Amino acid sequence: MNFNSQYGLSKLTRPKFQMMNTQQRLQFEEELGPFVDPDNNEGIGPGWTYSPKNPDVAGGTSAYKARAAQILDSLRGINVDWRDYFFRNGKFMDQQVNISGGGEHVRFYSSAGYYKQEGVAIRSGLDRYTLKNNVDFDKGKLSGGVNVTLGYTNSKFTEGVGASRVGSSMASVYYALPYEYPYAPDGTLIHFGNEDDYFILDQREGSAGLERLLNSSSSSELFNTNVGLNLNYQLLPTLKVHTRLGIDYNTTTGQDYINPDSYYGSRDRDPTLGERDYSQKTISGLPM
């Protein structure tokens, strides 16, 4: 009997570009602000809106100047790396056990395996179970073998991972501003559905993706079976009769779920209306 066990860790690769931190973003907004809409003094964010270089702030009251300085100071204390909310170090484990033996006329080999992997993306992963048995025999002029393989795989994915619009989980990592903190002091996630209840100075693009991530799921289950039988009979020293029979069966069941009680699930347009979708695909065969 042999037993093998492996453990490992998968890490997110780093892009070849660097996102702005909060200090850099506020400075960018301040430098660009006077040129965005000079007639209405509209900038692109609080870096200009509350900047002491903004005429509205410079000409304001002492209380307003102090309030503007306080807001900028508070924002500088927030520096969110959105990768921490959508990605992780994914652990994996592989366990394999096998046994073989037999005698002069019968030999066997059996193995079982379990593989578990956490995806680098939050709420993704894989569990796979495998079982394999081979038996070979020979007795006089007759010989043959039976092979049986069983497998089950449960895969979990991030729902909507391929989309790039606002609110898509993976895209939100790069859309969100570094001074956007997703939670209120009481732990409530601030998103498009409740943002009017809070004082926020960003577009909530990261929080929209996070709200979607936490209220949706996508998974797929695969069950596969393979059975093979071969028989040989030696009629003459130079003539052998051979036959082979095989059975293949595969079935896949997919499921997508969106929490109907969430903001993402309440939106009245496909595919963001709260729902649970199933799909199934089966393939079978009898090769000869």
C-alpha cells in the first residue's frame, strides 16, 4: 500500500501596473480639478472639492475650511487594497492512496484520491474524488481484464466573473477608488441600494462588486463513470480472439444563484433578478 499527500498554496500574480493609493488619487483630483469644468468649478472627486486651492473653499467661512480639511484628513486615513476583498491565497491538498497485489493468475490495482483546492478568487474552488480499480487475469488460453473508474467533481465559481461592467466582482478591483471603504461603522455594507443613508464621497464601484460577490454563486457538479472489459482467447499459437466492451457515462449539473433579498437580486433586469438556475448535461456511450 502506498499513500501520498501534497499541500500547497496558490497566489495571485501581480499586474505590471500599479494602482494609485489614496494620497496619489487625491493629488490627481486636485491637480485635474480646475480643468474639468471651470465654468461650474466641478472636479472629479473630493481631492478638488475640498482642496484649499478650490475657490469655493478658499472663499468659504472658517468653519467650512476646517470641515473641508477634516474631510480630506479622514480620507487620507483610508487606503483600501481591493484585492484583499476579492482575492486570497488559495490552499490546495492532494491525497492519494493505492494498493496492488494478486497471485499467479489474478492481479489487481486499486486507488482512491481526493483533491481540494481553494480558488484565488473568493468563493471559488474545487473538490474532486476519484476511485479506480483494475483487475487482470489469465487462466490457460483465456485472459482479460476489467477496469472501473469513478469520479466526482464539485467546482465553485465567482458568478459573472467574465463581465467588465460596473458591479462585476473582478472588475471592481480596478474600478474602486482607494478611499472607498465598503462598510459603515456598524458593519453594514454600503452599496448602490443604501448609499443615500450615508455620507460618501466615492462612486461605490467596489462595494457594488462586493455586494454582488456576497449574494451570488455559481457551481458545477460532474459525475463520470468508465467501465472497460477485455477478453482474449488463444485459439492457436498464432491466432488469438479479442473482444472489448466499454461504457462511458458523464453527467454535469450547473447551478447559478442570486439572493433575491439582496440589492443585486432586486434589480429588475436579466441576469440580476433574484433567481436560481439549473442546467444538466448527460453524455453516455458504449464503445465496442
